[in-house]
Amino acid sequence: MKNLRNIILTAVAVLVFTPGRAQRDTVALDGGGWIFRTDADSTGWGAWQAGVPGGREVRVPHTWNVEDGTERYFGLAWYERHAEVPAAWKGRRVRLCFDAVYRDMVCYVNGREAGRNTGTGFTPVSFDVTPLLRYGASNRIVVAVSNRFSEHAFPYKAAFDWPNDGGIIRPVALVATDGVPVRYAHIKPDVDLSDSSAVASVKIRLWDERVRRADFTLTVLDWKTRKPVAEKRVALKAEDGVFTTGMAFEKVRLWHFDAPNLYVMRVDVHGPKGLQDRYETRFGFRKLAIEGDRLLFNGEPVRLPGVEYMPGSYPDYGMAEPVGVMAEAVRLMKELNCVVTRFHWQQDARILDMMDEQGMLVQEELPWWQQPGDPNSELEALLKHQLDVTVERDYNRPSILSWGVSNEVYHNTDKSVYRRMIDHARSWNTNAFVTVVSNQIYTTLANDESLMADIPTWNDYSGTWHGGDRTQSPVRLDEINKKALKGRPLLITEHGLCEPRFVGGDPRRITEMTYHYDAWAKSPFVMGCIYFSLNDYRTHVGESGRGRYKARIHGLTDMWFGKKPSFGVYAGLASPVYFESVQQHAGGTQAEVTITVKNSLPSYTLRGYTLVWDSVDGERSLPLPVLNPGDKFTVTIGGTDPHRKPRARVVRPTGYVAAEND
């Protein structure tokens, strides 16, 4: 744990300073210097916007729900910070950007209201504070925030199974721009898999929608090398506030979970006085499709294993977790051989950056969990708003597998709300699917709401939350396939064992996991599975622990990422390859190795993998050929110690170990 804390502190120090780019300058407001106090009686309304009296210093990102005395405080609190704004910024456009404040917030700058954001606490929000600032002087920023349970928010009331951590939970910054700044540039690639050529549509929106015509230079660069691969200068006219054009590429490198190739698009906006703004966004080229009951990833049928991480569970940080905690979570997912995950609510952009960079497919969901069954028009509008903000930010991410509009909603009598939400998500015209997560398809069958979306889903808790015993899982799978799917695929979006609600501990977790996984693997229409969950997780409704440690014991690790025996078992199940035999030649320094690529769950082609083994003179390696599902590969390796069993492993092109011999 000491090493992990050192990593976290180092990562936080790195994040404090963000260097400015041409035409854009950023002052990060993370770290110390923030004054904080709670306000249970709402004394501060109308009084504290000009300064918070009697507070204490905290570091932002911050949540009070992991601190002594306020662990179960759900109410109003205040933050204050002074920020120097350079005199050179006068005449520029300045936005105050919050990556997330949980949940209902009002922001003041120098005693005047800059803006407010209510009903949503996991999405970014920014305010134009240009007229409120004092340039070349100190400016007072005050934020009032409440995490009281609300019937006008998502998550709804207290009906959610994760922490209700209030505060400025993600990074904050002041961003200054010149001229006509870009709000977003959305890139939708279409790849020709026969020759790796591609075209991409590009949609650009400016912050000032009064601008109807603009000149742009679009430059696409390789993310790692920054080498330009394409460029286009174009004059465009906006329609409904959006400038649209296209680009062509002769040959691109595809994004894949084993080869997460990324590109950057640089958008330069030109005007009479030269360069008005320079904006960059990252994207990737990949192709997803459903063909019958199969998922095609870059044209190849795949069946993919996954695991869900529950952020906010490290007790020292809660929902204000630093990048070091996120990095460790992603590393553990990859160590588990997982290539797909999901999140019950919108995530920090920094962990999604890691998904793009390390090759994890993500189902990113709205926090509409179980309730309300029939949202009224106000709540439906809020869901659509959350969806819009989420998709706008994450549109370009190649890691996004699907947009999830709900999870396990009960007592729904008007299923048309799902159709409207699905249509709203599809109206963004992204390269990702749309899903509705169901745990009732085994009873609702052809009437299940998940069938309205692109991929039918099932949270399979046969033997635990769904009653009965685990032997009902394969029976239910067969009935779902025949009566509901009718030739479509199924994504298992959850399965796991929650202690202490269900007894048996980690030994039972292993038994349940292996039985269910075998049933899914034997059902070829199951395109993938997402185990729940990576970690024991903090939740305000947990059955275990108290205060900041109130949790559900559901994980392959504890809340501090300490591995349980089930962690290694799942890593073996999710591995795409296994060692069939490793035989040392009698009396010699050679061994015969046979590896087999699985053709069940998982099932995908192995490219760029390496066989690595320990020899008497150090580590040796051999690049493996392209291996398809079901292939066997046998090779003789040299330099082995004749007196001990050879140790070998198969390593992914991303550096993670996929399998090793016992």
C-alpha cells in the first residue's frame, strides 16, 4: 500500500501544472489553497458568496465523505479559493471549467454568480467568467455544493449503489482562449478493412454560435510520434451551429485492445488577424458491427471477457480519487486479461484516457439505476441532458463500446421512455452502440427493454439475487436465446457474489464464477461477459463496515486493491491462451512448449504476442505468429535449466502477461 500511495502522490503533483498551448492557456486550480466548511443550516445562502468564514484548508479534488466527522454528512457545503488571473488575459475569453462537482452547485466569482449546475454530479460543466474577473489581480472563487438526496437528480433519491460523496470531486481550471474558440470537434471514422484506408466525417462547434462562416486547418497526427498524416484547409458555413466536412486517409493503423493506436486532430481556426484558436482532440480508427449473434471487431468475430471497476472505493480518497488510483485499477483490469468494462455512472476523463491508451472497451452509462420506474418529463429531460454532455465529451473515444441509458430499472409501465432515450443517443450518430442494461430478461423474455437497443443484456445473478441456485443459469440462457434473442447476441453485464448478503466468502465466489463462466462459454451467442466487480466497493447502502468503509464485499480485490484468490482464477478464465504442455528434454537444455488459443470465451485472434521464458543465461523471447481461435503452436525453446521445470509466459503486445505455465 505504501508504494501505491507514493504513486498516487507523485501523479497528483504532476497534474497540478498544465502548460499552455498556442492560443489557449490554462491555470489549474487543483491542490491546496481551498477553504472548506459544511453548512447544515444553510446559513451561507445570501452571505457567503463573497467569502466563506471559519473554514479549513483542503486539497481539491476533494470529498468530505471520507473525512472524520463528515463521513455520513449529506447536505450543503462551501468552498473558496483565490486565483491570480494574468493581466495579459484581459481581452481574452476565459472559462472556469469543472470536470465534476457532486452534485447541486452554484459558483460565484468575486461575489457574483457565474452559473449553476443541478441534478447531475458526474458530468463536466464550465462557465464563461470573462466579465467577472479582475485581470492582473487576485479573484475569489466560491462554490456552494449539496449532496442531499434529491428526487430531481440522477442518481435518484437514495436509489443507487455507490458512494454519495459530495464535493469538488474532479479537477478545476481556468482556460483562456483568443478569437473564436472551438467547443468540440467530433470525428467519425469509417474504415475500409480491405486496404486499411479510411474516411472520416468531422463536425466542429464553436463556443460562439453567432459565427456562421469560418476558415479551418485540420491536421491529423500520430499520437505518439506527433508525425502529421493528413492535412486539410477548408472554409465552411455552419448549419444549426455545426461546421461539417470530411477527410480521407490512404492507410491507417487500427485501434484494438491489443494495439491501441491513437491519432490527434488539431483544429486551427483562422481569422482576419491570423490564428484565432488551436484545439486538439484524440481519436482512433476501429470498426464495430453486429452480424447475427456475433460481435465483429475490426471485421473479426470476437467473444470478450471483462470486469467492472467501482471508482470511489479507495477509502482515503473516495470519489475524489487521484490518477494513481485510476492507473492501478486499469492495470489490474489488464492483468485480469479483461478487454471490456462498464461504469454505472459517467467517469473522470483521465481514467477514460487510460482506456483509450491501454486498450479497454467501455460501456459508459447514465446513473439511472433501478428508480424511478417511470420518470416524469422533467427527469427524462435531465436524462437526455446528461446523455448529451456525456456523448459530447466522449464522442471521439475509440474505447467507447456503447452508451448505456439505464441499469436494472424496476416497475416500468411505459417502455416508450427507453425508445426515446435510445433514439436520442442514436441521434448523435456515433461509432458506438446503445444499450439498456437488464436483469429481468430471463422473465420478461421477448418483452425485455434491452431488446430495443443494439445489444441485449443480462445481469445474471442466478443462485444469488435472482434466487434459486446456479444450475438455473444455463437453463435460463437457453430460454433467453430461443424466446428473446432469436438470432441476436447477448452481453452478460454483471455476475458476482455479494458478501455478507450471501455467505460462503471467496471460495464460494470462485465456485459461482467458474460455473457461470462455463455456462456463458458454452453458449456461443454470448458475445462477452463483464464480471462484477474488480474491487470491494464503497456504497452508502453497503452491508459491511461503517462510515467511509461502508461497503459491499463484491470484489476480486479489497478496497485497497489487495488481491483475493478469485483474482487469479478469473485471470485464467479470461486468458485467450493457455499452455497445453511444457516438456523439458531429458538431460538437455531444451524444452518443447505447446500453447493453445481458446475458441470459446474469450475468442479472438492473437497478433504481436511473444513467448518469453527463463533460461540459464537470462530471459529469452520468441515472437509468435498470428494465431487464430482454436490454433495450437508448438516450439522447442533453448537454454533451459535441466534441473528445474521451465518457466514460460505468453506476453501481449501491450506488455501484459496473458498466460504462464504453472
